[in-house]
Amino acid sequence: GNDFVDGIRIQAQSERPDLTIETVNLNAGASDTSIYQAIQQLKETQYTYFYAIVYPSSLFERVMKEAYDQQIAGTGLHTWLSSIPLGNLVVGRNFSIEDPLVKAYRGAGILTVVGGISGVQGVPGAKSFDSLGSSVRKLKTEEQDLSFLNKHLPKHFLESSSGNRLETGQGDFLTEPGAISPFVYDAAVAVGLAACELMMTSNTSNYFNGEELYQTFVNTKFQGTTGFVDLDPDTGTRKPTSALFSLTNFVDDEYVSSSSLAGDQETQVWFREVDTGYFHSGEWVRIKPYTFNDGTHNAPLDLPAAQGSQNVLDTGLKSVGFILCAVIFGLAIFFGGWTYYNRELQVVRASQPIFLYIISAGTLLMGASIIPLSIGADDITCMAFPWLLAVGFSLTFSALFTKTSRIKQIMRSASKFKRITLTARDVMKPMIALLFLNIIVLSVWTALDPMQYKTIVMGKDRFDRPEETYGMCNSRDSYIYVATLGVINFGTAFYTLMQAYQARNISTELSESIYIFRVLYIILYGSCLGFPVLIIAQDKIDAYYFVWAGLTFLICSSILLLIFIPKILATREKEPTEANLPARWQIMVNDESENTDEKEGIMIYNTSSKVELEKECAKLKQLCITLSRNQGLDYDALVRETVCHSAREELGQS
């Protein structure tokens, strides 16, 4: 058996280097404990196909019982093959339907070398094999032949273990050639042919020695009863290409038996052998479909199903992401539509509708970045994510930057008593520049080093199969482009935050600078918390996705709600006009139209504290002194009739 295994392993290394063969040794007289340990070792391999080279056949039955108990036989997932014919151990034997061996033997089979296959057309050497069988059966009908056999067969062969003498003319003896007889017959013929060859080629003597006979024997080739006989001169064994291998399948059938004594009926099972195919000259020929342990013709997997985790995004979590994306879409579209519908109102015109449209579009693009993050698994969605996120972020924050810059420029002009005209085209220049920078970086990234979806293997099982994997989008120098985009966009956001902080006391009719400051504060605060979590959880796809989706939702919803909700609430109040404004209000107009109905600007008023008003009043006094000196005006008149007087009133009221 060990030599047989070594031969299989050597041949496998030559023909199939990727084939792994593991062996478990078991002695012919193995104890129950040894069998238990052997089956346990087989179970630990996790293999599903087992080739049993065991002798005698009774040992095979003990092995199958233990294999069934340890759940590696009779499960529908495992296939057992024997290397030797099992005689009447399986076939011709009645089993109770409750017998565990029924499940264990179902779908089992025999894979062995045979002299021939009876009743199958096209099998190599079939004619010679059938002729041998016919000749053997004739021996049973000739008294002279039977007498010769009884006289020359060894005594231990003719006597059974019970002491009864075997009668060669009775039973199934000489009915079929058997598994070994054809090879014995061809071996005898090969020795005879080798001896004849020596006698015909020897010119010096009528004798030869064993070495000469062996060398002639291994070089003998002939057509025998087992097919074409071709021996390997190096080993003296038959070449596998000249041998015939047969695969026999055990198929079970049920029948109902009745007891003649009690009249009870019992369902029993018996097995029959089915020739399903043979292998010869390097070619496998199929005769009939093989029936496996599960009762089907579908071959079980040769290895257990991989249990590795692919770290796929949870469906429920993905649904949450799509819901957040839908909410952002709904808010952006609603506020954009509201802006268009109310574009003639002073509240909307004061903020310039074009910037409100841009903010809605930018947040919509940022929200859309959740979609490729949810889908993933290809190169297109990998690159779509940074495009949507960066362009949306750039549009949104450049609009906020432009709005705060616009307020600051107006107030700087007002402090110098100058009138300034700021058109939408003027204030959009920085926004276009920022957007252009983002598009350039993204285009270079896409052209030179695009993001690609890659599967990262974190571990493998004992069969070298991925045990845990996760997918990620990555490119060789992605950190360079991410850092560049971060500097551009977060630099803009930080600068906008500074502008909003400086303008925090400049209060417009809707306190827009205050809300912009709050938006930026929330976003930067959330980013400071979220980005470290993203770095830590980058190989935990669920956590990574949830943080990204949540952070995107936080940014988009904060911008939309804090920018638009105050405007919506203001439209429900009486809209202020220049005629009914308090004396402390100013309208900073963005065009030079004389028609006040077409004026579009920011209404600004002061709600500073008492200390701040005192400082402002001191500055105004200094300005009055400067004007009186430079313009030759009366200082007291200026104090009484100019804004200094108004400032005093404000100070008194506060």
C-alpha cells in the first residue's frame, strides 16, 4: 500500500504539480482506536474525496462506519473510492434501510486497474478478455480439467476457514476470470515468451540464468488478455499507458422483504455495480453518468466551500447611504426651486440667486458622491467619487467664500464713504478660479494615474484560497492628488471661515455672515472628528462607508439648512423697503440703476455692543476732525448733522 501511494505521489508531481496528496497510514489489523484516529486526521484535511488503499475488504467496512460517525461519509458532500474490488462486501448483500452503511456506501466506488470490462463495446483488449472468460467457464464443464485443478491447486486454497473443502465444480468458482487472474495469465505468458526469445537467440547454450530472463522479460511486448502489455525496463512494472483502469459505481436500490414467520415487511437495500468509465492510453472514456452520495450526477466540490469573508458592504447600510443621498437630493432640488420661484423677492435678490443656485448644485454633487461609494467594484465608480466630491465641494465653498468676500468688500468701501458696484461677474471670478484648479488636478489624476478597484487579500486558508478580502479604490500616487485637492479646497474653507469670523459683527438683514460662519464651523469640526476615523477604519468597509456617508450628509445638510431656512422664514415677514427702513440701516447697492425696484443688494445694520459702539463713535469723531480740517468745514456742525450724531443716538439707546 505504501509503495502504491508513493507511486501515485510521484506520478502526480509529474502530471499535476498543483495536486496535493495527503496520506494517512492504517495497518491491516488496525484497532478501533487506530481507525478513529485515522478518520479524524482525514477529517482535519477538509478534503471531500478519499481513495482507500486498504486490505482486507473487511477493514474497508470498519473504516466506512467510522467515517460515517465522524461525518465524512454519507453526508452528500464526500466521495469514497476503493483501490481493490470489494467482492460481496457491498454488492449482493442485503442492508436494512436504517443501516448507516447504506448512506456511507451510496455513491462510493472502485477505481482500480482491471484486465477488461465485460459487455462494454470499444474497450481495448475486450475480445481477448472475453475469450479468457469463455475459456475459464469451459473448465467447469470438463471433468478432466476439474480433476487436474483439484489435484494441483494448493490445499490452503481448497479449504475454507470453516474446514469445508471447496469443490471447484460448484458455486461461482470458474464463472468469471476475476480481478487478478487475467494479469497472472499475461504474466505467465510474458515469462514464457521471454524464455522462448532467449532460446531462439542463444547460440552457445540451451540454458539461461535469471538475470538474462529478467532483461528479456522487461523488453517483451505483446497483445495479451488485459490489452497491449508494455513493461517499464527500469522498474519491471507495467507502464500505466498500457493498463486499463475502471471506475465502478455502487448504486443502491430498495425493495420490500417479508418475513415468512411473522409476516412483517421490511424495506431493505441492495447495491449493484455500474461501470461508469475507463481510462486507457491517457484518455478517459465515459460509459454512464456517475451517481454521487447525494443521489445526483453532479460532482461535489473537491474542497469545502470557502468560508472567507469578502467584507462586502452590508445591504442595510447601503440602503441607509442611499436614503441620506436621497435626502440631500431632495433638499438641494427643493431649495434651488424655491430660489427660482422667489427670485424677485428682496430677500433672495439680496443674496444674489446665482450663488444660491451654485450652492444647491454643489451640495447635490457632493451628495451624489455617496452613489459610487455605495456601488463600487469597478474603475469607473472609483474615479467618479473624487470628481463628484471635489467639484461639488469646490462649487459650494467657493460660493460661500464669494459671499463672505462680497460682504467684506462692501463694508470696507462703506467705512471709507465710497460707493462700490459689485456685479455677479466680479464676485464669481474667485469661484471660477477655484473650480478650474480642481478640474485641472482631477483631469491630470484621471489621465496619468486613475483610481482602480483592487481586491486586497488579508489572509488565506490552508488551501491557499483567500480567507478574508476587501475591495478598495487606489492608485499609485493618489496621496499626491488628494493632498493637492485638500490644500485647495480646505484652504478655501479655512480662509472663508476667517472671513466669516471677521464679518461676524456685520449683520445683514438675514445675518448671512453669521450663518456662513456657523456652517463652516460645523463642517470643519465634523471633518476633524471624521477624517481620523476614516483613516483608522479604512480596512473596515462598513465603518468607512458609514463615516463617509454621514460626514457628507452633515456637510450638505448644514449648508443647505443654515443658508436657506433663515431666508424662507424671512419671506413670511413683511418685506422691508428702503422707505420704511430705520435710520441706522443702509442699502449697499450692487448696480447703478435709478429704479429702486430693480435695486439688488445687501441691507446692513449694526447690532454691536455698547463697547463696540463707543469705539466706533471715537473713530467717527476722528473722521469728523479730519473732514473739517481737509474740507474746511465746521466741526460742531458736522457733529450735529452727520453720522456722529446718529452714533450718539445709537449709543444712548443701547
